Amino acid sequence: MSPLFRRKAAPGGRSVTLIRKSGCHLCDDAERVVGKVCGELGVSWEQKDIADDRELHDRYWEQIPVVLVDGRQHTFWRVDEDRLRKELAG
């Protein structure tokens, strides 16, 4: 299992990972939503490209974009801003 799935958020903090691929318009949409929500809430986030990680590719290539919150899958394909905000604020 890759370190992505073993990683925990910093104490008292949350973390978001956007799994995407280049040239994906849904991924671009997801990046805007994740960036906006995480920016407003002060939550750290990162992006991973499935082209750079074989395990991520094999696991998620049919679902991208995928959003992980604290290492667990939150959503895929379309990111609902209100749902993500509620998850991170809760």
C-alpha cells in the first residue's frame, strides 16, 4: 500500500487529496472546488496524478477525479462543494 493511504492528517487538522489526470475537465472542476473549500477552511490539500503512480492508476482510473479526506475516499467524478465543506467542518 502506498504512503498516501497510510498518511494521517496533522494532529487537529484535516487533509484532502485530489487524485486526477492531465487533460481531464472534471479534474479541473474538482480542483477549483477543492481549492476554494480548503482555502476557506484552512485545510491542507494536495494533488496526485494517476500517470505518476501505478497504484493510484490501477485503483482509481475509472473514477477520477477522486477526492480523499484524511486518506479515505470522499467522492469521485463530481465534487459537491457543500458536501465537502460539511465533511471538513464536521
